[in-house]
Amino acid sequence: MASTRRQLPPQIKKIEVLDRTTGKTVVRYRLAASAGVNVETGKRQQVLRHYPTEREARAALAEITDAATQGHVREPVDTDGGAGVC
């Protein structure tokens, strides 16, 4: 079954990055979407993520835009406990 080529939404870009373990170039999908406005500062919040497949990027875009329209701004997750902050 041949799949038809669909155009990517403007929030998703197809990029090529170097895989550090193999040294080969691999395709990733960069998602940069608006996540609404921060109530405290009044500034626009933006979510930037990378995904290995287009399907995952499209699913995340749908989730982020749905949360933004409902007014739920997703807070960034601090994975290193603030150790990397200067």
C-alpha cells in the first residue's frame, strides 16, 4: 500500500542531526508550538521538542494545541534538579 506524502504543519520541521553513537546522520522532527500565555508574566509560552518520527511529532502538536486552547500551559520539566542553572 503506497502512502501519500502529506505536507508538514508549519510548527513541525524535518531536520537532520548527527547521531552521536553511530556517527551517521538521522532524521528528526522539531516541534515549535505556542503553548498559550503565561498568566504571571503575560508573555507567550513556546514549546520546543524533538521527535524521532513524524507521527509522534503530530500527536504531540495536537496535544499541545489542545492544552493551549483549554488554557492549560504546560510547565517545563526540570530533569536535573536545577543543577545546570548558572
